[in-house]
Amino acid sequence: MTEQRTDYDSPWKEVIELYFPRFLEFFFPQAYAAIDWKRPHEFLDTELQQLEPDAEIGKRLVDKVAKVWLLNGKEAWVLVHVEVVRRESRALGATAL
């Protein structure tokens, strides 16, 4: 019997891209505070995949990489690695309803 694999990472990566400033503000407030949000950020996922072609295996893609500008005027890259783990919650002798 073939196990069906579900892609849990892609939706999270899409959400991070859509809400990147808010994501950083919530999870990494110090990094968020150092970024000049008046300047546009740019996602570099394609560039990273070109540097390491073996990083794409089936549906598992390289995580989010964004180029940002810091308040001091320097360019910086932000790498976000998302690891989504699905676990079934089971209690010994209990039945989920």
C-alpha cells in the first residue's frame, strides 16, 4: 500500500511570503526593528535553488529567502526555514469523538 504524502509546507511558505513583515514582527521583533520597511523586500528563492539544484527534492522546496535593507543602509538576507510536523494526538485508552 502506498502512503499518501501531504504537502504541509507550501501553504505555510505562501503565508510567510504574503505576510512577511508581520511574520518577522511577531516571531523576530529585533530583526523586524532593524529592517527599513520603507524599502521593498525581495524573495530570492529562485536564486537559492539555482545555487543548490539538489535542494529541490520532490515537493520539498528550499525555504524562504528574502533580501531586505537595514536601517543602516546595508543589504541583508533573511532565511526562514519552516518545518511543519503533523502528529496525531492519541491518549492511551481514550477515543477521540
